[in-house]
Amino acid sequence: MAAKETRLVVIIPAHNEAETLSACLESFARQSRQPDQLVVVDDHSSDRTGAIAQAFAETHPWAEVTRNTSSPEHQPGAKVVRSFRHGMQQIKEPFDFIGKFDADIVLPPDYFENVLKAFAEEPELGMCAGQLYIPSASGWVYEAIASRDHIRGPVKCYRASCFEAIGGLRPFMGWDTADVILARFYGFRTRTLPELRVHHLRPTGGAYSKSHARRQGEAFYQLRYDLLLALLASAKMAWQRRNPLLILHHLSGFLKAMFRGGERLLSRKEGRFARQWRWRGVRSRLS
């Protein structure tokens, strides 16, 4: 009996990404192991995003485009997850691995070949990705807004069993931290492959607003961080972005959500695991 072929599907939510989408899609076309299905979700774009995606799909039979008419309101986290979920409606066949990728990244040509190899070698591996690099005066440098072992939102790739266990992606800001926590909670490992350098054409968070920072503080609450853990996470982000005022805005958002008693991303049990996992990370860095 012939071995079952591994099926890989990828969804790219795209809102007004005309500037970077062509380069992104061409990097998928150059893959030594192309996706079996690629869905570009044109999410309420007012530029040429949809036309660029459609032109690509016409010459690549494994690619397709769907349009999602979402709210024009900027909703960090929630909007992109809802767009991703819309793309999932286009998946008609079972998959073994699923990727959520941004439209402003360029992959090395052996990206999926090596990610799938890592999954095959490690059955407990639930999430895997490369690392993001951004342009600088001296060339491409690591985008140091997260630890190198954290799987970043623009390049998420999940084993199907892990994706199912964590309940898919949750439409909140902080979803791309919650999924890593949940993968660990359900017994899966996560791993980044440093040899896979992904070019991130538009660096993250170049101009964070006060309201965005406050929503990040709310996300700490939704992830069930305690106050001290939220302050440590905030201080780390403030140092990475060279902006100490972020701490005040994060704290404001956290306290507002705490006194309001807002919705949570994690259950009590998941939240307890998240805090323990985070504190272990803090202690290991201090030691």
C-alpha cells in the first residue's frame, strides 16, 4: 500500500497588502515543497491586493482567492483571526498541517521542505516555524521583539492534531501567544528553525499608538497573567521598542480590563498553566 501523502494548506489573510503581496506569493511559488492549497483572503482591501492575488491564482492551480467583507475598524488580533477563519471555509479536504502566514513576508525556497521534515522527525512537535529578519542599514537582522524560540504570528505552522487540540485560533489580541501556551498545555512541543530566515518586509509595531498599547495591556489580562507578570512582560516590550511609556499604557489597559472583568482568552486551568510556564521562563533567564 502506498504511503499517505502529507497535505499542507496555508491561509494568508491580506488587508491592503498590494505593496508586499507579489513578493510574498512568488516566494511560495519558488518553494521546493509547495503547499497543496494556498488560500489568500482579501479582507476588505481598498487597493490592488485582490487583483494581485487573483492574477497569481490564475497561473498557480494550488492557489485561490476569497474575499471577506469585515469591519473596516482596526481590531488587532481579532480581525486577522476572523479573516483566517473565513479562509478555512475554503478548505474542502482534510489536512495534516496548516499554516497561517502574513502577506508581508518572503520565505527561503526550502522553507516548507524543512518545516515538514522537522514535523516528521518529531511526532510531539505541534508548531514549527522559521525566524523573522528585517531590513537594516547593515543588511537583514533578526527582528528582536520576541525570544528566538517564540513562533511569531506571521509564520505559524501547526500539526493538524495540535491545531484541533487548541481549538484553532482565538479572535483576540494575544492569540499568537495563547496558541503557543495552549500547545504546551496539551502536551505538544514548539520549535523554531534558526536556519530558516524569513524576510519580514514590514517590521512589526513601528508606530504603536496609546490605544494599541492599552489593548496589549488588556491582552495580558485576557491571558490571565498576574499583575507582576504583566509588568515584567510590559517592561520587556518597552525595552525592545525603546519606549518606556509603553509600561504606563500597558498597565492602564490591564487594570481597566481587570476592574471591568472582561472576557478571557484562556480558561482558569489554562491560565494557571500559562502563569507557571511564564514564571519558569523568568527564573531560567535570571539564573
